[in-house]
Amino acid sequence: MVIKINLLATIQISNYAFFDFLPKHRKGKEGVIINIASIAGLYPFHMFPDYSASKHGVVAYTQALGANAHYQHTQVKVMALCPGGTDTEIWTGMQEYYKQFINDIEFTYQPVEIIGESFIKVLKEGNNGSIWIIKNSEPVFEFDYKSETLPIITKQIF
Ligand SMILES: NC(=O)C1=CN([C@@H]2O[C@H](COP(=O)(O)OP(=O)(O)OC[C@H]3O[C@@H](n4cnc5c(N)ncnc54)[C@H](O)[C@@H]3O)[C@@H](O)[C@H]2O)C=CC1
Ligand SMILES: CCCCC/C=C\C=C\C(=O)C/C=C\C/C=C\CCCC(=O)O
């Protein structure tokens, strides 16, 4: 279920925006899609494995559709936000088995307002394909995936 909602629905809606809605209806010269992933999409989290897998998918999809090879054809930027623990209703839906691990970890939920403020900053300043972290109420910053994961493949397959 979590894969269907978090990953498949994100892919379906983004594809619709990218290939259909934005080409037909956008007014400016550029379109922007910002997907909501999670820091659990950058590092595997043992407290929510299915969720973490779904968010890794959102990050990979965003980086692939956000390759400049696409932008040259479409002028649509695709980016993702990766929030850390944020004070919302989502935490009430955690599966019972995994709840026991929450108490072992020290963390404070950041207020939800910081996500909105960060969204605006990324919308205005973010480059195509960029992935942004919002954690511990710190200012949003770009994830340096080139130094942390394999580079995105556009020319060479190995
Ligand atoms: N709260 C957190 O700590 C974090 C949340 N996120 C992500 O932020 C996004 C928003 O989550 P929150 O606001 O925290 O959760 P939330 O549980 O407060 O809100 C989720 C919303 O999605 C709606 N929803 C759920 N299933 C749906 C479906 N099948 N069709 C249509 N709507 C559906 C719910 O009705 C609810 O309004 C999610 O993608 C979540 O994974 C990412 C990182 C951290
Ligand atoms: C104990 C948690 C410590 C750190 C939390 C930091 C980041 C969390 C990021 C998230 O994206 C987590 C958000 C929600 C988790 C709650 C429920 C997940 C539901 C999982 C499922 O349905 O499989």
C-alpha cells in the first residue's frame, strides 16, 4: 500500500504534469515539479522499511526525470524535498511493531511551517534535478548526492 501511495501515485501525477498538463497549460517559459520524498529516501531507516523503500524510489525517479537531457526538451524542472521528522498526523499511522524503535532514538519533530517556507525557497532557487534536505528546523540545504551516491547515468551505461 505504501508503495502505491508514496511511489506509484507520485510517478503517475508527476508524469501527468510533465508530459501533459505543463506543456498544455503553463504560462511562463519554465515549469517546476517538486516531489515530497524524505530523508528516509536518502538513507535506509530501520523503523520504516517499506516507507523508506518507497521514498528512495521517489528520489531516484526525481533525479532521473530531473536530468538535464529532459530539461533541454521540456523546460520543466523536477526537484524533491526530503524532510526529517516533522510534526504531522503521519506518526499516528505507524505500524505497531516498528513503534518500539522510536523510543530508542532522540529526536524532536520540526514544525510543519518550515516545510512551506523551504518549498518557496526551492521553487525560486533550486536547479533541475536537485534534492533538498529540511531537518531539525535548520535552513533547507541541497543534498550533495554526487559525493554520497553513484552519479546519475545519462551517457555511459556500465
Ligand atoms: N511528517 C513527517 O515527519 C514527514 C513527512 N514526509 C512526507 O510528507 C508528505 C505529507 O505527509 P504528512 O503531512 O506528514 O502526513 P499526514 O498524514 O499529516 O498527511 C497526509 C495526507 O495525505 C492524504 N492521503 C493519504 N492517502 C491518500 C490517498 N490514497 N489519496 C489521497 N490522499 C491521501 C491524507 O488524507 C492526509 O491528508 C508525505 O509524502 C510524507 O511521506 C516526509 C518526511 C517526514
Ligand atoms: C524515530 C524516527 C527518527 C527520525 C525521524 C526522522 C525522519 C523521518 C522521516 C520520515 O519521512 C518519517 C515519516 C513518517 C513515518 C511514520 C509512518 C511511516 C508509515 C510507514 C508505513 O506505513 O509503512
